[in-house]
Amino acid sequence: MIKPHRELVCSTRQVTIGPILVSMTAAMAKSSKLVAARRGKVLLVRRRSDGLWMFPGGRKRARESDKDCLRREIREELPKLKLGRISLWKEVTARNKRSGRKMSDAIFIAKTAKGRLAIGDKKEIDRAAWQKPRGLRLTPTSRYIRDRLFPRKQRRR
């Protein structure tokens, strides 16, 4: 049984459930984000404009695939970073409860990420670091990703 979610989570896949083939397709995402983790920390960049931390990535250009968008954005933002294989985790379309802003993102997970975190686009980003995913001021999209991929641990009673 498929349960409805508050947010609309879309992906382009065919899934076989028993004898039934279900096709799920989604509208193209407007931007791509990268999630890279190592030793309990995630790769985050800080926006110069408001000081909020976010997963690296950015908006797509015309006729650009989600993966090409991500690779281009990483080259622009963190030119010394070398990514291993990246795979699509989820395409998400949802509305921010606070601002009402609609998000449409393709979220990718990197198998490996190596290299220096040198900033390429200094007008947009002022810092990049491997950080613990909690205790930082994150953008709404980055909070969504963090809460789904790195949920809080339940306290023992």
C-alpha cells in the first residue's frame, strides 16, 4: 500500500510491485544539489548574501540535464573538488511551509569527494567546509535534505 506524503516526492522510475509495473515520472527539477559525507560530516557551502549554509549545487540552464547541472555547479563553486560516481537520490518538489516558496530539486549523492575546498565563485559563496549536519543555520532545501538523510537519533529512556 502506498501512503501519501505531505511533500510530493518525484522520481523517474519503473517499479514492479508484484505483477504490476508502476511508472513514476516527474517534471524536470529546476536545480541540482550534491550530498557528500565522510566521517560523520557533510560538505556544505555558506552563502555570502545571508550567511546560510547549504549543500553545493545550483540552478539548471536551458537544455541541461540534472547531472550536467550539478557537475557544472561544482566546477564553478569548488573547482579543486573531485567527485567520484554520483547517483540520483531523489527528485523533490515541495512547498516551504514558512515562506511558501516552491522547491524543485534533483538531489545527488556522491560516492567519494576528494580535493581541496577552494572557493571558485567568491561572489556567491564565502566558505566551504566539512561540517556536522546539525547546529548550523541551513537553507530550507538543505534542512529538508538533512532531515531526510541524517535524521536525529532517538534518545534512550
